[in-house]
Amino acid sequence: MSGGPARRAPGEHPARTDTVLAAGCVLWRRAPDGDGDDVEVCLVHRPRYDDWSFPKGKLKRGEEPLAAAVREVLEETGHHCAPGDPLPTSRYAVDGRPKEVAYWAAEATGGSFTANDEVDRILWLTPDAARVRLTRPRDVRQLIALLDALAAS
């Protein structure tokens, strides 16, 4: 038989090929006890995954990626930010589905962290310490791009 829908075994799910879109920022600030040139970056700890990463999350329906990135920074860190240069997009699979996370550099402009269900801790770290603490090696790409962007400005 042809022309009909593909048959699946009971309980089998259709193949998922739609890309999950997300956005986030590498949030940074001038080190409070530095000489003005030293920066710190913010990492978030998500207890659900027990990982350290940059603030990020899925886009809401109709939401622009940059707006989502700024929203996620505020939701996950309690900090407002001034977005800057775009950083490399991260592409990987989650449960067999492709995911794309657009990133921006973003300077923290004020706020304070309060733990929530999604993020229970944040750390402000030097770039070298952040590189070591990041759970996923792919996140180092955004960190390096941030440092290059700051050096160029």
C-alpha cells in the first residue's frame, strides 16, 4: 500500500526533526576588586542537570532570539544586562532532536541572584576559572569569543 501515512509500531514515536531554538548570553562584568581591565563571567548551576553553563533557554512562540537571551539572563541570574556582540551559535542534539542556541556577549548592569527551581547557584569567575568549571567543552567556544570581542573593543 502506498499513499497513506507511515505505520509505526504501538508506542513508537514519530521521528523528531524540528530544531529546538534557544538563546542565551555570556554574562560578564568588570571584576569588583580588579584594576578595571579584569572581567568575570557568570555561570549558572542547574540542579536538574547538575551542570555549570551560561544562562540560556528556549524561545517562546514568536519571541526574537535576542529578547529571549536577555529574558533568560534575568530569569536565571536576577541580573539585567546590556547585550553586545553576537557570539557563535551552539548546535547539538538533545534526545535525538537538533538544538540551536544563539549567544550574545552581555554586560551585567545590575541585579541580584535569588535561587529558583531552575537555577540554584551562580558563580562569578575569572575566564580561566570559568573555562575549567564549565561542564560541557562546547561552551568554551562562547567564552573564547567573548574574550576576543572584549579585547577588540
